[in-house]
Amino acid sequence: MKRIKGGKMGNYQLIATAAMGLEALVAKEVRSLGYDCEVENGKVIYTGDEYAIARSNLWLRTADRIKIKVGEFKAYTFDELFEKTKALPWEKFLPEDAEFPVVGKSVKSTLFSVSDCQAIVKKAVVEKMKQHYKRSTWFEETGAYFRIEVALLKDVATITLDTSGQGLHKRGYRVDQGEAPLKETLAAALVLLTNWKADRPFMDPFCGSGTIPIEAAMIGQNIAPGFNREFVSERWNWIPSKVWQDARTEAEDLANYDQPLDILGTDIDHRMVKIAQDNAFEAGFADLIHFKQMQVRDISTNKQYGVIVGNPPYGERLGEKKEIENMYKEMGQAFNALDTWSKYILTSHEQFEQFYGRPATKKRKLFNGFIRTDLYQYWGKRPPRQNERIQEK
Ligand SMILES: C[S@@+](CC[C@H](N)C(=O)[O-])C[C@H]1O[C@@H](n2cnc3c(N)ncnc32)[C@H](O)[C@@H]1O
């Protein structure tokens, strides 16, 4: 990637936040962008320059946000929180007209009043800015947006700046949605957890608003998930616009729009099929992803070595449990014929395997929002290798 010649780049501690259970996937993505990282609960930590900020926002499919760690320190009293926050180099980050709201959270800490912590941090930053910009009056905050977060965990305060703006799951293609849409970050994670490659067929038999097929298509064509949206840090004066231009050019160069795809989304509800089509159109995949109204029990195909990823109803709503369990049984029967296909089903139903009719090859615990679910994996036969095919002939 072309970098700014002679330009002085910064060095930032970056945090890619991750939903519980997705940290390892986010770390894999961060490493494949070329940054060494460490994994902690709910976050992946690495260092990088302005390019790393732009590229992480554009490319990370499974992370929630990219934050800059401005500082971290122990804080048992409000005085400590104030002085240590004020000592941080805010002048490097915030221009004189910055809009800088402070949000907060506190877990197992002496300073448990979040609203007080927020007010103290705000006051400390204002004091530092007044000193630096030699002002005695209040700041109007009419400029670019810098959301500061103070997160206290066991008396350690971590102060961050959010570089993303809207969460990274907002890709910009969702024009409408059904009742229980998957977050785009989780849908991408489900696809990345399979062995699917773009030259194999892919199917989502419970496509709803189409999130899984659309994320699969973006992965299949190596399209940066953030390519069609803006990020709050694009308006920051200390990230040259060339950095964002270069990162977008890189994404454009790496996208493989010519990669053929065989992706099908089906759903029992024709209204969902329409919504999925509209979303796929918005994502630029109108002709590339096929959607069809169909019940899962009717699924059959002559294609081989494909991958199914599905997020069926979980049967948690009053009165629907029996019906859903019966549907799981029908699904198991329909999928039985697809022995070369790998199937990945996400549900919170603890007896899923019993109704589906087979124990999973592997289970992986995942959270769909606050719902604890398992990804039931049924691995299909491996495709024959090239020389095995020649011998068969
Ligand atoms: C949890 S939603 C899927 C949400 C989807 N992943 C998304 O991101 O929008 C489950 C979907 O399964 C569909 N469905 C329910 N029973 C079905 C059946 N027997 N066959 C096919 N689809 C079914 C529902 O219409 C619903 O759209």
C-alpha cells in the first residue's frame, strides 16, 4: 500500500472491540491486516498508525468498533480520575472546536457512579484544553465528533476515543429487516467459521433479511465491509484525507468483483424474500445472490460440497416450541440427503441435535446479542483432491 511520503505518522494503541466469543476471529482478521495483536475479554489490542485506523474500520468484518486507547491508570478517587485524565495528551487528539461527549461504564470499581465519572472526565479534558488553547471560556464544540469513553474495571480506568462512529455492523446495505435479524458482524463470523470458499455453493435456508448471504458474498468477492459507509474519524484533522483515500483505493484494488458466486437464500416468508432482495440490491449483489420463497423441508439440490449456514427461529416464543421442534426434525430429514454439504445451524434450543436427528460434529458457543446460542456444525464429506478425481476417470 502506498504511504504518505515523508509524512509523519503517529503510533496509537488500538482496540478492536468484539462481542463475547468472537475475540479470536477478530484477532485473526487483525493479523491478516498485518498487525500483531493480543486478545483480552471483549477486545483485541494492537498498535498502528493512521493507516491502521482507516484499514481496520474498512476491513474488520467481525469487530464492533475501533477505539484509540488514550490512557489507562488506576483510579480509586475522583481526584485521581481527574488528575490522571488531565495529564493525558488531549491536545494531540482534540482540535479547539472538537465536540467531545463522554460516555462511561463501571464494573467492580470503587468509582461506581458512571454519571459522576463522565462529568469528572469531561471537566478534566476541558481544563487541559483550556490550558493548551489558552482559553478561559467554555468551548462551543461545533467541530468534528470525538466520543470519549471512560471504562472502569476493577479500579482501572481505560480512556478511549471511538474512531468508528456508528458500530461497524452498520455496513450501509440494510434498508429493511425482519423480526430477528442477525447483526452483520455475527453473520460474517458464522461464514468465517465455515470452510466455505467462493467456488463452492452456499445456502441460507432461513435467510430472513438476507444478512448471512450478503456477508458471504462480500467475503467471497473480498469486498471491504466498510467500503460503502463513512467513519467518524474521516473528519478528524490529524488523519490526512490521503490516508483514507489510499485505504479505499487499496480496498478497491483488492475487491474481486469478477469472482462468480453461487449463493442462495430461502425463507418460508415471501415478505422476507422481498426484503432480502432489496438489501442485496443495496449491497450491489442484485444479480449475484438468488433468493427464493421455500420451506426448509423442501430443500434439495444436485450440487455438491456446498455449505449451509442457517439461523432458524429458536422456539423461545410462547406457543411456538412444538412447531419449531417439528421444523428441526424436517430440516434434519431434508439435510440428510446432502451428505457432501457442511451445515452450520445457530440456535439457542438445547435439544436441537435430538430433533435434528444427529449429534453435531462440533458445537461452538456464541452469543446472539444476549441470547446464548450454539453453532451446531455438521461437517460434510471432503471434496476429492485433484489427483483422486483423475484416478476416478
Ligand atoms: C431468526 S430469522 C432469520 C434472520 C436472518 N438471519 C436475518 O439476518 O434477517 C428466522 C427466519 O426463518 C424463517 N422460517 C421460519 N420457519 C421456516 C421454515 N419452516 N422454512 C424456512 N424458513 C423458515 C422465518 O420466516 C425467519 O425469516
